[in-house]
Amino acid sequence: MDERFAKYKPKKFLGQNFLTDVNIAKKIVSAFELNQDDVILEIGPGYGSLSKHITGKSGKYYAVEIDSGCIKSLKETLGNQIEIFEKDFLGFDFEEDLKPFTKKIKIAGNIPYHITTAILFKLFENGEKLDFAVLMMQKEVAQRLIAKPNTKEYGILSVQTSYYTIPEMLFTVSPGAFFPKPRVNSAVVKFKFVKRVPFENEALFKLVVRESFGKRRKTLRNSLKKLFEKYNIEQEKIELDLSRRPESLSPEEFIFLCNEILKQGVVIV
């Protein structure tokens, strides 16, 4: 093993690939445009590849880390400049762990690729508390998140991401920037948390999007047939062309479809 990485002890079951390229780390942190009023929460800081460039530049710096070895190293190098929550991020409670809220939070993270979707959905659910997130992830997933209608990458993740955020792919990162080297290329994506089209029944929205793309090669009329039957929804009253395929609908059109369904008194909780 390269002696430069002797301190790194990646755990495969945690999906750890530590960022070792200093220039990439600085490039990621620069996307935050940090100031002394910022509240930063980093997901899985590891041995501090980003942390060393964040400390001292924000008002409050939190991190969520489950690896005890990483936590020990961070405390030794950063001391009280960082407050660490020793837990799995999926078990992190924004309401309880970061009480009281004084301003919206900026999220950082080189996140485990095998739970990227779960992490994103957790962030989406807490979007009203967040300003934006800058996350490293598998490039293939990033392309799905920023995909536009009528492309092969466009799907459930694309629609939900565009509903909760304005996503932007900042740059790509090669495997050589990590230890150990992942087998895939990575990308850094920035998510600005803002609902561009307000919608009251998010449960219905999620259900309609999921059911629509469950059979993406079929028309909406066919893919949503069971949902229509279950809730006694009259298709002819929906003012949207149901002969279209789901990949042709923008997030705003999915919301319009949901509003048409709500007009028929459907309640989804």
C-alpha cells in the first residue's frame, strides 16, 4: 500500500472511499462560498479531507460520522472546531440533534454510493431546514438526478430531485482521487433546496411518480390503471393527455396531474 495512505483504514461494509486529492477537496469547499454566519453539516467526514478546509470559515460546523476511528482522528486534529454526532446519518434527527434552528443548514458530503438514494430522500424530507447541499456521488446517479424529460436517464429520481431542489452537476472526479479507488467515476452535485411549484399532498405526488415509472414504457393510462381503480378516479375528468409516457412529463406536469386527481376528492396519507 502507498505509504501516503497508511492512516486510512477503509471499511468496505460502510462503503468508504476516502478523498485524497487536496485540489478536489478545495474545489468542493469553494462551492459553499463560506462565511462566518454559515451552519455546515457534513455527512461522513472520514479522516477530514474536506474538514480541514471548512474549519474556521463557518459559524458552526457539525458532522455525522459512524466510524469510531475516523471520529478519534477528527477530534485529535480539529478539536472543538467541529461537533461530531456519532451515528448513522440515516438515523440522524434534524429536529432533535440540531435544536434550536437559527438559520438554514448547508450540507457537505462524500456520501457512500450504496445508500445515495436513501440519503437524498432524507435530505428532501428535511428540505425546509436546508439551504443547499454539495455532495460527491457516483457519476451515473448524478446524471439521473439532473436528467431532463425525454431522456433515458429521466425517472423517479429526476422528478423528485427537481421537485425539492434545483440540481446542478459541478464537475466530475476520476477514481484516482480516492483511496481505495472506486470502480466508477464520481461527480459533485449541488442541490439548492427550493420548491419551485408548491404542492400540498406530497404523499400523492410520490405515489403517482412511482407508479408512473414502474412501467415507464407504457402510457400513463396503463401504468396508473390500478391506482385509478383503487381510488375510483375517473380518467375522463383528468385534463392531461394520458396517452403520453411518463418520461415525457416535466415535474410541473406531474404536479398538475396530481392536482387533477385531488379535484376528485382523493385522499392519500
